[in-house]
Amino acid sequence: MSFRGQSLSSKLMAYVRDAALDHPGIRFVGANTQEFNLPAQRVLEKIGLSRQAELFSAIAANVEIFESGAAPWQKIDSDEEKMRWLEAVYIRSGRVFPYECYYPFPASPGLFSGQALAQWDFYENPDGDRIVITKHDVKKFDYLHTLYPWDDLFEQPGLWETLHAPLEHIRRGSEEGAFVWMDLTRKQTGTLPEGHPFDLPSPWFLYGTDIH
């Protein structure tokens, strides 16, 4: 007996969505799918989830090619200062925050617990108008998960130098290999120079709905 044409995927996903909605405290229901997976996108749209972000998982073994000899940025130690940056850059705008490799969520105050803040390192540029955020993440390989939410990736002296020491620290303790992972928007990927070291597969789409 064939089960094609019975919308079983949509029914199953709708059941999972409704089960999540029954749990108090859940603030967001969503799913990731790659750009080429049109059937999955149709299912997600059919059950009422809308596209909220498009991100490229850019991975490189080394980004020293981008270094210019500028000084690394200053590390921020204060949780209060970290939250000030998160509020200004992510929360007020509702920007998606890549919480872990493969797992972006719409930014909200509840996403940033004290424990999470302790895991992320924040570095501020000399002018005090840019930050880069890094975190050691493991998805089989070790990654320096790097968040930089502006389009001027190659106009900020010291940005790439800032990644050098934390990447080397991870590499010294890694058995599988260490890499830089950056979640980039399509506009950011357009600024990458020819011959860049990043592996740049097709983007991921985040679908979801806020729960009020």
C-alpha cells in the first residue's frame, strides 16, 4: 500500500509542533533545513512556520591569511558588559543568534543565562563599536564557533588576529582537528575574497514561530 499523497509528513510535523506548544515555558518552535530541500520547506510552511533566517556554515582550518599584523581585540570579562552588547546587537533587533553550531534561535533575554555567558568569549575593538564572540563547540570536530554580526569582515583591523590564540588553544587539546566555524549571512559571504579558505556549502534556512 502506498502512503504517498496522504500528507503524512505535514501531519507528523504538525503533531510535533502542537506537542511543543503544550509545554509551558517554550518560547520558540522551529526547524532548520538546507536551501535545496524544497519538500521540507513546503512542509514547514504548510504547518505555519515562516522563514526567519538564512545562514551559511563557513568552516576553515585556518584564517591566518586574513591577518594584517594588527593587535587582537580586548577581551570582555564582565557579564554586564556582555549583556549590554547582546541587548544592543541581537535582542533589540530580534536578530537570530547562533547558539551552537547548527542551532540558531531568535535572540531573547531568556536565551542568555549566566552559564551561557560564561561559555562565550567577547572581544571588543579599540573603537568600542564592534565585537566578535567565540565559543568552543564540538560537533565531532572541535570548532571555534565565531559570531560577527556586521558586514565589514575585512575592514576591522585586528578582527582575524583575535581568533588566532583561541583557535590554537582548542587545537592543542583536539584529537580530531580544530576549525573556525562562522555563521555568515549571504551578504557577508559576498565580501569573502577570491581564494578564501572557507568551505562554503549551501545555506541553512531557519523556520519558526514565536510563542506568545
